[in-house]
Amino acid sequence: MSEAENPYKDDGIRELLKNYRPSQLDEAVKTVCPFYEPRDREFTSVYLEFHELSKTSILTGLQLRLEELQVVSEEELGSGRVDGSVYRPAVNGGKIMLYGGEQPVAHVALLEVKTGKNVKILQSAAYAYTSKVPVILAEVPVAEVHLVDCETSVRLLNWARRQLDRLKKLRAMDRRIPDGYRCRSCANDSCPYWQDDGRRKSAFLLKERVEQLDGKLAEIVEGMVSVVEGLIERQGFFVEGLQAHTLDEHHAKTGRR
């Protein structure tokens, strides 16, 4: 089987992550032109404020629904920082212990909240790969919740590595590919295809973000709860109310399998 046919082969991913921070990966592979240089962008404070408002609403709602687990905000990883995480506090004798326990706490999932159009799937894949913990990605504008597990992260990062290799070959050939709106957002103003970005920002940004806060976040919390419950069951546990049991104990109690 060739490398392209074997997406689980992770040779080269570590090297990829040495050369690119997780936050850089998506921008690096979304262009078709090897000479594209991303422009330094300063986001309006409205974007940042509504990201924080959305994040706090989602995390507090999630903690209210998952009382037996621990939600954490703004967790630092070796490769970057995630918006939050969900922990299984401790395990002792196959049961989740709410307080104490001999074994250390364990991650159930990392959490990323995206409030704009740039979802950065590869960033989440890099976090899942380096931490060996699945990432739950909340896409606020469309109220969608996505799971990036460790297997998927390997496939995505291998694809990114191959795409960057293709761009490197094109650059060595001095081949430029005009890329529509990316030519307007490119910092390489010496390129013959470069265009000035004359677009104006929407005057209705604040209204759009308030509508997201009102109508999307509760739906996102429900989706995240469902994913967390699925991850807990996959790990061999069932969470019910404030108690958590092994699946065998739950099946004995309910008579269902």
C-alpha cells in the first residue's frame, strides 16, 4: 500500500508540527499558490468579545448538564491553547470518583469554540494528535458540533503534509496560481497577481453576533453533551445524574444492552 493509500501512517507528522504551529496549519494549506503570504490581520474587538461571550455561555451550560464531570476553560497545551476541556475527575476500581481517588484525573475531550467562518479543522486535528485526546469543535454560526478523534487527526495531518509538499514543489518550479480572493488578502504585493483588499466590513456584525448568542448556543450545548456521553460510553462508562457506573453495572440495572 502506498503512503497516499495508508492515511494512518503518521511518519512526518511530528516534523510537520515542528515547522507549523496548530494555528498556522489551516491557512498554510488553503491556498493553491505556493507564493501566498498571509496578511497580518487585526480583528475588530467585536469578534473577540463575542467569542468570549459564546465560549462562557457554552462552557457554563455544559457544566450544568454534566455535573458529574469537570469542565475547564482556557487550557494550555504544549502545542497551543484550547478554549476548554472536559475531565473525568478520577477513576477507582472501574468507577468514576467525583472526589479523590488514587488515579489522576483523565481527559474526556478538549473543546474548541469557533464563532467566525474560519473553523480551523487542522488546528483541532493537531491538538487531538499531540494530546491523544479527541477534540469537540463547536461551529457557532450554524449550531453544529463536530468530533475530531485521534484517528481522524492522523488522516487530516497526513493530508496537510502531502499538500504542503505539493506547494513546495510548485514553489521550486516558480509556478504561481492566481487564487481569486486570496490574491486580495495576500501580503506578497510584489506578485503580478496581487490585488488591493478594498472590502469593507459589515455594519451589521453586532446584530449578527447577538442573533448567534440568542439562538445557537443552547443547541450547541445539547450537541456537545451528546458527544461527551458517547465518548464516556466508548471508554467503558455510563454517566447518569451525579453517579457514574461501568457499562456492565448500568446494563444490570436497566436490563438493556
